[in-house]
Amino acid sequence: MGDGKLLTEDVAGERRLTVVHLPFYSENPYQPLLMQAQRELGLNVREGGGGGNFLRSALFRWKADVIHFHWLHPYMIRPTAIGTFVRSLRFLVELLLLRLAGKRLIWTMHNEGNHDRRHPHLEKFFRSLIIPVFHQVVVHSEFARQRFAYHFGQSRNVSVYPHPWYENAYPDTISRQEARAALGLAEEETVFLFLGRILAYKGVLQLIDAFRSMPQRSLRLVIAGGIGDKAELARVQEAAQGDARILMHPSYVPAEKMQVYFKSADAVVFPFRDILTSGSVVLAMGFARAVIVPSCGGILEVLPKDYRLIFSPNQTDDLRRLLGVAAEDREELTELGVACRNSVMPYTWAGYARLLMTLYRE
């Protein structure tokens, strides 16, 4: 297939390499931070829209040399099976046309499939046809590289760079005392936090079950984040009823308020049933918070050496045990939080952007 010639800007003023990221979601700082790092390397970077029809813009308006996809399901998955089949087939044709037009195609595999689990067999089938059209694939862990090979039978042209930490992406100016006062939490309480969109795969019900079985009155559980699934939210609210130690804030958390939740917590809990990559874990670690995580996905690769707050996924008793271990020593949680921050600091957006620059040019 025709791969075209990639152009870069030099001191003589030649056209810079133009990269379009799509779909683009501004509410998550992942793409804005990456794009800013790429601009600092001299790339011309553009937003590619939120998952709608893109082919015409890609061919005629963007004048892109590289089209970097982050999530494929917005271009594939529809409510019905026939709709998913038609849209996925169309997406395959669109990618083939872009490659024939000389565009370089990159995909960052953030997850193994759509989180709603809609039409997984169709999604996997069409992904197996779509993946060979990409020039390069990027993942954020060795585990993800292995999962890619498992699904698609090879790991050729797959590069790994750990998920960068969110340095300076969110305000971090208030004290622990100020954060707790804002949420009505007492200094002597041990506070566990879940922060994120409330979806079934994130295991919030399991977390509530484990927490409610703990007798200590000095424990608090804060659940905050956007409503990803109204039915799941209703189940979560019902499960939390009757336990005054659980504080529910089921709404979108703006960037300026992230520090209130993270700085108030002793530990951040991620009761995921299944996960490939988690920017939220990296975010919590960047705020120097101890994290309680399942032994799944690529999470383990970013943790400090000999980290012990790891439970077996989907095992409520094991999660309960770890919550008890964490509640015993708040000073150790503070030390673990510092170790977590030190563990993610080497992985920067600048380093990620440099890797991508190499992949864009190959």
C-alpha cells in the first residue's frame, strides 16, 4: 500500500509533520497533555473530533500526514448488531482509503474492548481485520502487549511506553486539612476514596460490600465521580444506604476540585473487575496517594517494588482484608503514597511524545 512521504519543518520553513488525534476528548487531560508535548517537539497537532464521520476531513481538510487513533469503538459500535456490522465495515474501508492516500495510521490501545461490552464478538472480529491496516500500535504496559498478541496473534509493530503521570495537569495547592474540611471529614478518620465514572466493571458494589463489613467507626469511604450508568448508580446508592460512614458525591468532578478528593484521602481504592490500562491509578499515584489495586492489567508494572496493597480481583474477602491492613497504619499509607509518586514520575509526556515522533517517521 502507498505510505506516502512524511514532511517535517526545518529551519528553512518546510511544512511540519501534521498529526491528527481522534477521537478527541478534552475532559480527560491525556490528549491535551500529549498534544502539548508534541507541539513542543515541533509537530503540527490537531484535534480530530469526537467520533463521528471523519473521512472527508481526513482526506481534504486536515491535510494530515499521520492520523493517530486512541479509541476505535466510537467508529465501530452501535446499539444493534447490524448497525455495528455496517459501521465497522465502513470503518475498515475508511482506514484502507486513508492508507492508500498515503496517511500513516497509528493506534494506541487503551482497552481490550468497549467498556459497555456491546457486541464483543463483532468488535473482536472487525478489530482482527482492522489492526493490520495500522502502521504502528502503542500500548502502555508489557501486559497490554501480551494481550494484543493473544487477541491478534502477533506483537509486530507494537511499542510500549508506560502511561505518563499527570504532572501539573491538576491544581495541587491545598493542604490535607483544607481538603478534609471541604468534605466534612475529620482529621482522625481513615479515609478511603473511589473516584471515577460509576460503571459496573469498576466494581464499586464490591467495594461497598467489603467496606460495610468492617466494624471500625473511624473509617470513611468517599465515592465520587460522574454517572456512567444510571442503573449501576442506583444499585450503588442502594448498597450504601444505612451506613453513615459512606459519603456519596455522584457527579462530575471538575479539574479544580480533584485535589479536594485526593488530598483528603489516605488511600485510593480501585476495585476494578478487569482493566488493561488505568490513567486514574496513575493520577492518584501522582497525587502521592497510596493505591489499593487488583492484580490485573498493566497496573502492577507502575507500582513501587514490593508493593503490598494488591488484592485478587473479584475477591471481596481479599479486598476487605487489604482495607483492614491499610486502616491499621496511616503513617505507612503516607510513606506508600510518596513511593507511588516516585514510581510514576519517570514517565513523562515529553518521553511519550519522543517515542511517537519515531513511530510517525518510520
